[in-house]
Amino acid sequence: MTNNPHISFEFFAAKTPEGKQKLKATCEELDKYNPEFYSVTYGAGGSTRDTTKDLVLDLQHNGYQSAPHLSFGGDNRQDVLSLVQSYRDAGINKLVALRGDLPSGIGGSKQLVHANELVALIREHSGDYFEINVGAYPEIHPEAESYSKDIYWLGEKFKAGADRAITQYFYNADAYFRFVDE
């Protein structure tokens, strides 16, 4: 793990031709900031899995380093492994492994799997091929039992084989630096 910050930009998977054109123009504009990669969300329960895959492959084809979000969501292990293999076959070597959210209305009917288990599954089947990014929450994850438990689960993600933690935008810089120290 490195303490050097990296910049990436996150996109929702575009569903319309107009949205895809806007994303292409946005990439061209954001590229001046030299991001390490562009990540693409997976949608609650994998609801945008196919559009995510299409956008990731399109970004990669157009010379942009892309990193698809990946979660168990509503998918079984074999579906996840098949998707991971298709990314590998396309030359994608970065992933963002997340626990994932369930689509609204499903509630607790499906068991959520922690991101550390997803990281372990990817490592088990792909070795060190992928750089695996995981989520980190300097201002504490909204569902965390406590700050120390949040730090604990981040550690579990690294023990499972994560390479780097990424954060979303945060408002409290002191919270971020305390988080890094922890």
C-alpha cells in the first residue's frame, strides 16, 4: 500500500446513446487531470452489470484505463467469476470490489457478502492479475457499528488481498488524515 494519493473519476453506466456521448466528452475533458482510471458503478444488486461492462470495455477500447465496480449484489459466485474472467480477457487489470447495495424494495431478502470475501474470491481465481481497489470511509460508513469496526473491516479487505483503498469525496479533511493514521 502506498500513501501517495491517486485520482480517479467514477461514472454511472450510461443507458442511452446521448449519455454515452456525454461520457465520452467528459472523459476527454477530465483526461487533462491525468486520472489513474475511470471507474464505472455496478448498480444496486448488479442492476447495471451489462451496461457497466459495455462502458468499461468501450473506455478501454478508447485508450482510457477503466476499472469496473464489482459486487456480489444479486449475483452468484459463478456469475461474478465469469464477469471477472471477461474483464481479464479484455485486458482490464483494475477492479473496484465492493459489498454492494441491494436494489430498493428487496430489503434483507438476500444475504449481503462483505467486500473482503469478494476480494478473496477474485484472488483465489485470478491470483495477482488484478489491482483490486476497495472502498474506505474516512467519515465512517453509514452502516458501521463503530469507527473501530469500520477500520477493522478495511483491514480485513487488505488481508484478503486488496491493493488499495479509495474514498469518495469527503468534507472533513481532519477525519481523512485521522483515518489514514489509523
